[in-house]
Amino acid sequence: LLLDTGASFTIVRPALAQRAGIEVLPDAPKFPIITAGGQIHWIPIVRVRSLRVGDAAVEGIHVGVFEVLRGVPDLDGLLGGNFLNHFKLTIERSRRRLTLDPSRANVAIAPAPAVPRIEAPAIPSAPAASERQWRQPVWTPGDEWRLRWQSPTGSGTYVLTVEGEETVDDVAHYVVRSGSRQTYYVKATLGLHLGKVNGAVTFRHTPAITHHWPLRVGKSWERNYRREDGAGRVQEIYGRCTVAEETPLSVPAGTFVTLRVVCRSRAERIVSEAWYAEEVKNWVRWRIVSTRGDRIDELVSYSPTSPRAPSADR
């Protein structure tokens, strides 16, 4: 593999994927890359069980499968950032040696030796819009997501578990538990409707906050709802959400192809961002914007009861 410190993703040739037994399904998620000639190619992304360089390995990593190095027969692809960023990277040019230290992830990557100009890809900052439709996930009792959160006032971890289903106001809901908290999502839309702590209602949204599935890049919708807290205080809230892009994203649970949704206030100020990953059936990062400082939640691990077949380890 060609060491490419400018590539966000590791990319392998189809021939290597075939030799390694990596199956690329017809409905595999695709992501755009721009080659040195300026052409945009949508390449399939697959998850492999592990990728190893010497003694350094990354488990459950995503790779693109694409004929990226035409005319360079001795190379099988590019070793990119979603592998390299797991390590402290040192390049010794005089000794032609690459050292990968797992004790500390990269803060800055040393410059790579000069290489011939080839069709090396770079992930665009604003990729072309995709026509792919992202379907609403189906949750199953036992699905579990472990997350960490951080804000200017503190940090911590928590676990979300799909506890089951319950009918509220004659509507079927998923019930998701985190400690003593239960959150109710409308099953038909995944709309955030109701919250309880130890059985007491702490908030209610009317109507439930939804994302208008299926989602695709460029889709936009408004949300007008009333939030009532446990003390009976009522707040009218308006927002406008837009699906901004498909983008790879690295969180503690791994690197995923995600769909980024941005929500703004009536004054066009960003109030939240969320990144959805189809294979985990949930959002892998949230950012809630506040004048007191942003809160960021990220996925640490996940245990779906019924994972999607296209996203299973290869």
C-alpha cells in the first residue's frame, strides 16, 4: 500500500479485495473521492474484520474498494488516515522506516517522502450531493449503544438500551432506557416524544421531533413543536434542519460513513448537528450548541441485536 497521509480513507484495489475474500455488496454505501485529474468517483465502502501493518492492527475498519492506482501494478492501494490516526506515526526517510506507536494517536503526521505524481484521491470538503436514500432504522429490544459526553461543565459515559415497545396515546413507541431514564420514540417515525425519570414525566414534545425519513443529501424540513417540562412550563420551539453531506467520521467506536444533519434556529444560527451511521442504526455523534459551551456525545461501542447484513464484518 502507498502511504498517503492526505487521504482520509484507506482504499484497496478490487483484485486485493477479491483475494482477501472481501465481498462488496450491490447496496454498499458509497462515498465520493476526487482524483488528481479532478474527476469525482463514488466508491463503495466496506467494513473488514481487521487491517494489519506489521504488528499494528485496527479492528473493524472501513476501506474503499476502487482501482485507484492505475498504471502502478506493484501497489494494491492507499493506506489512509482512518488507519494511521490510531497511532503515533514516525517516518525515518534515511532508513526507509515507518513506525506505528499505538500508545498515542497522531497529533500531527510527519510529511511523507516524495512520490511520483499519480491518481491519488483526496476526500473533498464539500462532496457532490448523493441520490442515495437513507432509510429509517428498525430497532429491536436489546439493541444497545454506549456513549461518552463532554461539555465545559463536565464529562461522562452512559448506555442506551432498547427496552421494548409501549403504546402511548394510542401510538406505538420504542422505549429506550438509560439508568433511571426512559425515552419514548414514536415507532413509525423515530420521533422524540416523551421522557420519564423513575416513571415521572420530565418532558413532552408535541408533536414529536422527527427527521422526515428517508433522508438524502440536500433534504430540508421545518420543525415546530411545543416542549412541556415536568413542572408544566411550556416553550414553543422552531427549527429548520438540512441534510448537509455524506462524510466519513471517526469516533471511539470506529470510522463510519455518516449522514450529517444540521439544524438551525429562526435566526439561522446552528443549534445542533448529528451524524447518522446506518450500520449501527443510530447517530454516532451529536453536537448541541449552547452559549455556555457545546456538548458533544460520541459512540464508544454498540451491540445491535439484529445488525444489517451489508454492514457485517467481512
